[in-house]
Amino acid sequence: MTSTAMFPKLLPSAAGLVRRIFLSSRPLSSSSAASLATAELYSPLTNSVDADEEGIIKMKGVRISGRPIYLDMQATTPVDPRVVDAMLPFYLSHFGNPHSRTHLYGWESEEGVESARTQVAALVGANPKEIFFTSGATESNNISVKGVMHFYREKKRHVVTTQTEHKCVLDSCRHLQQEGFDVTYLPVRSDGLVDLERLASAIRPDTGLVSVMAVNNEIGVVQPLEEIGKICKEKGVPFHTDAAQALGKIPIDVDRMGIGLMSLSGHKIYGPKGVGALYLRRRPRIRVEPQMSGGGQERGIRSGTVPTPLVVGFGKACEIAMKEMAYDGRRIAALHERLLKGIREKLDRVVVNGSFEHRYAGNLNLSFAYVEGESLLMGLQAVAVSSGSACTSASLEPSYVLRALGVDEDMAHTSIRFGIGRFTTEAEIDRTIELIVHQVKKLREMSPLYEMAKEGIDIKNVQWAQH
């Protein structure tokens, strides 16, 4: 009996499952396609969600009528059903350790891993030998920032980065500072873009790395990677970019952009969580000191057994992105325009944070004047959105990214990030517009400051008296 024959009821096509669910009479959001497939295979959140009333979900003290519309694609994306299809055999029948070289099970897994490596490399114009699998972009960023500086510590003692980088890059830089390295945190312009002249002048003879994020996770701004790469090449400094939010969304060519190291993530492009990759240039060769000790897997760069199903899923997600990036981009741009136009037609004093021309359309960060962001979020339980990065949203402090842009603290507190993706529908966008407009109007009706602003009073110049 074959392995697949042992599990006849557990191996329906994931895509087929989703089609069957969508054809059923239940009103469900299409933005959760992959999670729906999982919900059919395994019982829905019965342990963590109290659903005693029909259609009402109770969780963390909140009552929600059905599953919310998902517009938080920068935090994570649903797994594409085609990715699930590619992964399933490596959970159930091709389950060998890819580092086992003496039998078929290991050979099958190794072949799956190497095929995925080729798929990831193709999406960014790299050689497969330059791709190293990790647990995600956070680990890749740590290897890049700490690994390069530790390897070249005798001659290179300085790093250049920006104030709007992801927390894992900023914290890695602070860790280096504690070890005696110098770090320059470049400010950005009011549109979120780095000043290229300022970047060039910040590079010193002992600079060992320049690290600038490709697409910002909070405001969606796309940095001028090709120009930064040229500056770094002229100065002879390796260029690292955190491309977790860029992969599969904007075209990336490591040679044309002069990228030396690049951090990638699987779950931002409709792949599984827990897997990512590090691109490490071979010619001219860039060396890093491994940050994890172990069996020397991934050519010594990242020890630990490579998780074959996750890697295969990541590779498949990259293959799909390569084929559908242009189509997805056009569709997402149209939804972006529909959302922004719909909100601005019915609400005034709505500000787009970050450059409007140089941004990824799937990220729309808006500030609603005279509305407290957390209050707006609490009133939008039917829409899953965020007030900033999922990595820092637990903090009540205003976004450090928006503060770096020079956004007033009051406006920074009113920001909402909308993440549009492959499975987002026009109907979901239209419903979101209705809910946003209703909630903002409701909150502004309770705001005396909004009434004063409508009357033309400059609130910043008001002298408030204590009684």
C-alpha cells in the first residue's frame, strides 16, 4: 500500500476544497481562501472561539458577526491554495529529511528543496547557489547585519541604515552599537524616501554595510534601490535590503539593483509562515559569520534541518508570483484607487502617509484627522486592519515610522493601514468604505476639535486655559 493510499480522505486538492466551500451557501469572505480549506480539513476554532449564537463569534471579549474582511496583508497573507497543494505531499508521503543522503525519502525531499531554491532565485534574478533558506526575514536580517559586521570586524566598524527600517534591523544595529560598532540612522524625507546625497555622504572608509528596506511595511514606500545600489558599488560597500514586503509585488533584479544581501519572507507572498530566505551575492563574494551553530546545513550559513514542506510552499509561492505579479499589480492598484476615492469622496481631512508616486499599491496608510486610531479600530471589528506594524502594534506609542516622516503626534495616532492583496474583492472594498465612513463620522460627531476646525479655528494656536 502506498503512503498516499493510507490517507484517502486527507488528500483532496486544496484548490478543489476551496471551490467546494465557495460554491456552498455560506456567506464567507473570499480573502480567506486558503484558511477556508484548512477550516474544512480541521474543525473551526472550537477551542479558542465561543460561537454559541449562530453567526456570532466571541473572542478576546469581542463579539463579531461572522469573520471580518481581511485587509492586513502587510502583517501576513492567506496561503494560496495552489501552495497548499504543493506542500501536502511533503507532509504525508515525501516526509524525509532533505539531509538524509542514503535513501529515497531523503532524495525526494532534497529534490523538493533544490527545486524551491531555483524558484526563489528566479523571482529575484539570482543564482540558486546564492539563496539560503532561513526561518523568515527577521532571521535573514540578523544574519545580514550582524553576520557581515562580525566577519569584517577588523576593518569595518560602521553601518548606515535609516530610521524607518523594520524593528529587527534597528535592534540588530543597536546590538552592534553595544559591541562598539558605529551606526548612522539616516532620517527620511517627509514622503518616506531616503535622501540619496545624504546617504552617499554618510558612507565612510570603515563602513561595512548599508541597509535600506525595499518597501516599507507600514507606509508602503518603495525606496530607489537601483540608485542606492550604484552609490554602494561606487563606494565599495555591500548593500543589504529587507525585501520582505517587496518580493513578488515589485520587480526585483539583484544584479541591476546592485544588491549584495537581501532578506525574504514566505508568508508575505501567500506562502507558509516560518520560512524565508537570505540572498547572499557570490561575485564579488560577500561573507557573513553564521549566527547559529549546528550541523552546517545551508552551506554553513544557517544550521538546522531545512523544513521541506515550508520551503516547497515558499518556492511555489514565488513561482506563482513570477507568473501573476503583473496581473496582481494591476488589480490591486485598481482596488487601491477604489478604496481611496471612496473614502475621500465622503470624508474630508484624510491624509495619505508616505509618497503617493513611489509606493506599493497594496499598502494604503491613511490618517483621519480628529479621530483616535485605536477608537476607530475598535469600531471596525468587521474589518481586519492595523494601526501600524504587527510587530509593534501592541505599543500605545505613535508609529516611529510616521514620526520619522515628521507627522504630528496627533495625526500619527489616527493612522490606519489597509493591506490589499490577491484575494481581496471589490465587494470587500466597497463594504470597507461604508464601515470606515460611518465610524469616522460617528467619532467626529463626538469631537469638539473637529467642530472647531470646521469653523476655521486654528487649533494649534488656541490658548487652552485651566479651570
